[in-house]
Amino acid sequence: MHILIIGGNGFLGRDLAEGAAALGHKVTVADRRPPRSWPSARRFGVHVADVTRPEQLATVFEAARPDAVVYLAAYGTGGAGLLVSAQADPEAAVGVNVGGLLRTMRLCRDHGVRKLVWTSSTTVFGQAGMYPGETVDESALVGPASVYGATKVLGEQLSRSLAAEYGVQINALRPTMVWGPGVQYRGIQSGLCDLVPHAVRGEEITVAAPAEEWDLIYVRDVSAALLTLAELDTAEPIVHVSGYRASVADVAEEVRGRFPAARIHLRSEPARLGIPFVDTTLATKLGIRPRFDLARSIDDYAATVGGAERVLESDECGDT
């Protein structure tokens, strides 16, 4: 299958491109920035295109002629997190997160692409106290407290409204907090992602440790879920995916267990996220089963920092 990854030069995009190519897929990457410090990029078709420029995005579709599209583009600036960036410039966030997605839907229709997968977010939900149970499934009411979450809600509504009209099977994946190697911005999970490389290099680090557990998922498992959805014949509009629950302190303890010389200091903070845990029953029914628990996530991350190949078994991305 030929997969076009829009936003393919980002944290998740690079991992998805590598994973898709390893499974034998043809990959084309489009991003507003040319890839740098990414030797593998020369194996892919690479296009520099801004999703807010319709003519540039149209040129990519005309050149690539993909079988499936994965839309990962999201507004971020100056290395700030996606939530912070969107809150600071709502108009720009809507332009990329919603406008770019809508243009992609139309181009899929115009070019006969029957499959579009994109990344929504569990930030579409309100605070955990708004919901009666411990977990929420895909049917739970949304109530985002951020501009970023609001853009994802609008994207989901457009997906539901236009899929049948455009003749495109559109699936929105709602991953929980994604972490792993290659994070390019300082979002809420940035301190979490700093723990492993600092431990591997023997560097001292102080990390904020909010007083809450998070639904976490390792980046490789999100890539695998996106690939599964890209190949799957399902009209499910929204799918949750998560790996395990852990606090920053839990992750730090696991890192110390693997790197006893690690100099990690935790700075206590109040809860920062506050959204509910998610139910992943639907993902399991669709064959999406994360392979990385916390320990294995750390081992793989450490191998990547150390320059080794990523720690994967032959079936680790699932039988997609």
C-alpha cells in the first residue's frame, strides 16, 4: 500500500514512516519543513508543503497518488507544546488542525483515495469529575477546556459529517498521552520524555511530577494503531488507544531500576491534566493491541538513545 503521511516530519510522523516502510509499504512524506537529521528520509518520497496552502497540498496529491492518507499535521510554534501553541494563537491552530484536515478530506475525495486516518486527542474530554465512571468510551460527551481540544472536536464532527458524502472512510484515532524518542516540542509530556535520555547519558535532571496518573502510550504503539486503521475496512469514526497508566514518579522509579546511577530529582506539582481514563474495548475488537508496557517502552527508548536499532520483534507492529 502507498501511504501519504501529512505532517510526516514530526515526532509521530517519523516513527510512522519508519514503521510503515519496515512492513513493506511505500511511503510518501509531506511536511512544511524539509527533513533534517533524518537519514532514513531519503528512502521515502518527500514533499515540502504547508497544509494551509491549498495549491501546495494539491500538488502533493497529484504527485503521490496514494492509496491511503494519514493526517498528523498540528499547529505548534517555537518548540512550545501543541496545547500552549493553540491557546496562544487560536486562528493559526484552526487553520492547521481543522482547515488542513478539511482540505485533505476534499483532496482524498477528488483523487479517489478511499482511506483517511488522522490523530484526534483525548483532550476533547472535560475534567474527569464530569463523568460517572472511571473510564469513558468513544460515545462519551466531549467538553474540551482548551483550544487544541476544541479543534479536535471540530475535526471529528467534520469527519462524521463528510465521510459518506465524500466517499472516504475516515477514522480518527484518539491516542492518550504519547511519549518516546523524538519529541520536538516542550509539551506536558516533555519532562517525562527527558527521563530516559538523561539517565542513559548519566546527566542530572529535575522533572516536574504532577500528582496524578496518566493514560500513557508509547510512540511505536500509536504508529502501529494508525497503520492498522489505514489497512482496516471499518467505518468507526473514532477509536481510543492507550497503553498503560503511570505517573511521572512511576516512570522515574522504573528508569532508576534500569539505570541505578541515574540522578533524577522530582519536583512535586498539582495535577495538570485531569481528564478521564479511556476505555479501549473498541480498539481491541479492531485488532489494535499495544505491545509496549512501561518497562519495554523504557528499554526501547534507551536503545534508541544509545544508537541501537529500536527494540522490535517481527510482530510488534501487529499483523496489519
